[in-house]
Amino acid sequence: MTDPILAVEDLTVRYGGARGATTAVNGVSFEVARGEVFGLVGESGSGKSSVCGAVMRLLPRSAHVGGTICFDGKDLVQVGERTMRAVRGRRIALLPQQPMTSLSPTSTIGRQMGWYLGDVMHDDAVRDTLVSIGLGPVMDRSDALPQALSGGQLQRLLIAIASLAHRPSLLLADEPTTTLDATVQAQVLRLLLDMRTELGLSILYVSHDLAVIAQMCDRVGVMYGARLVEVAGVVDLFDSPKHPYTQALIAAMPSSSPRHERLRAIPGVAAGANRLPGCPFAPRCPRADELCRTTMPEPEVIGATTVRCHHVEAGS
Ligand SMILES: Nc1ncnc2c1ncn2[C@@H]1O[C@H](COP(=O)(O)OP(=O)(O)OP(=O)(O)O)[C@@H](O)[C@H]1O
Ligand code: SF4
Ligand SMILES: [Mg+2]
């Protein structure tokens, strides 16, 4: 890929702890093109938020990060905290799962919008944008505290702040609609896609909801047990998944349409963060053999797809 906005290479995140280390991300590599929505999908605990935390450098002190995260010609794993402060929230914005975690519960909405948007807030164009994305009623209640707003209003407010305050190049959205009902979720997703078009945003979109991934993303990375096991264009991923885990996820959907389904349980127990050598999916994989149980498969490029599996040809 020429000149991606984000290039993650061989990323490793390990958390230290009294009861031993946990490897949450292991040898993960992917790129996000300019203007692209790249999805990260996987079961709970597969390492998605740890990838986002590493990009934003917002991991706890116990975390050890290896590999490179190239953004704007800088390796974010290596740069100093001063450089990182200029990047975080400005060049790269984060949209969290729980909007309230990013807002103060004791300051009014108007005050907090002022902190982030400053004088820009009074520009006619910005006010028009805020109204056009449904924040007119919120601005009329600018003396209210954030907890007086609905989840959808809060998430729209955060998208507006994240997109308009510093015009970031990259937005990290870590399950931003999980707490919203279906109608509000659809509005928030629409808004994100509109912002992408209007501002030329690139988005790293994390979700365990296949329907949202299908709707939002241009390309998708599937995580399993701290590894990225498949990276493919969204159409290829749903039409011809190559990794047995991706195949199991899609086969577990009730219809061939990915439109209405979250990740369902597939047989077996999800890989823990500390695991045996070999492929992490081996205990659940119908194709597993001795090679799988002893040797980690390396990423293999097949057309526009990258897949980590010893036996891709056997099933696809
Ligand atoms: N601060 C931490 N200290 C120790 N282990 C952690 C910490 N944060 C995450 N982990 C572990 O790292 C692994 C990956 O966690 P992570 O939160 O990145 O997964 P996730 O894919 O985002 O899951 P979810 O879908 O539940 O949000 C898990 O085993 C988790 O228990
Ligand atoms: S490497 Fe082996 S165990 Fe792992 S997904 Fe492929 S076939 Fe299954
Ligand atoms: Mg997470």
C-alpha cells in the first residue's frame, strides 16, 4: 500500500502482573489507507482494545509494547510523550465505547464544548454542522450536565468534538455504538460515514458486531487469541472467508446476510491470552493436526487477502 495513514508492524502488547505476563497482542501487522475504514473484529479478549490503546499510547504502565506503529512518518511506539500529546486527540482522535468516560460529569455541556471547540464553536459553519447532525436540541440545553443527554446524543456530541475540534486524520472508534439501541446506532454510524466523506477521515473501527463491520468497513482484520488471523476486503471476507475461524463466525450466522447479526458463540472455548505454542485456534479447529498444534502459521498472502493458517487450501 502506498503511503498509508497508519502502518502497524509486528505489534506486541504484553501486560505484566503479579501472576505472570499476559500477551494481549502478538505479532499484529496491518495498514490503514487514507480515507479508508478498517475494521478490527474478534471475540472478547482477542486484543482489539489493546491495539487501540497502543496506537493512542493510553495503555497502563504495566503494558510493554513492541513493534512499530508508523503514523505521519513517526513511530508512535518510540516518540516522546511531548510529541504524543500533539498527536493524541488532535491528529488521532478516540471515540470510546462509553461516551461518559470522555466527558466530565460536573461541567455543563456548553462549557465542555467550549474547552474542546474553543472559538470555532461560534463559527456559523460549525454551528450549522452541529445542528445538521442533530445537536440543535443539545446546544439549546448547553447549561445541562452531560448525564442529562441520551446515549445517542452523547455519542454524536463526541463525534462532533472529535471531528471538528482538531480535524484529525485518523479516528479510532472502539465499539462506539455497543450501548445504543438499533435506531440510534444506525444514526451514529451514518454520521461517522458522513464525517469520513466530508473530512476525509480514516477510521480504525473496532467491533464484535459483524453487521456493523459489514456496513462500515472497506477492509477488515479478524483477531483471534492476540493474533490477526485474516485481513481482507469486506466483500471477500463475507463472500469467501479463508481462515477456519472467520469461516466459523460467518457460518454461525443464521442467514447468509451479515446485516443483522452479532458474533455468535462457536464451539469450544475462546483462547486465553496465555496459550500453548502453535495456532491459537487449534483446540477449536476441525482442520487442526500435529503441525497446527506445534507450529504457529506465518501470514500468507492470497490475492488481496492475508491469512495465518497452515491449511487454507483444504477448506476454501
Ligand atoms: N490492563 C490490563 N492488565 C492485564 N491484562 C489486560 C489488561 N487489559 C487487557 N488485558 C488482557 O488482554 C487481553 C486482551 O484484552 P483487550 O481488552 O485488548 O480485548 P478486546 O478484544 O478489546 O476485548 P473486548 O471485546 O471484551 O473489549 C485479555 O486477555 C485481557 O484480559
Ligand atoms: S493453522 Fe491449523 S488449527 Fe490453525 S486455523 Fe489453520 S487449520 Fe486450524
Ligand atoms: Mg475492547
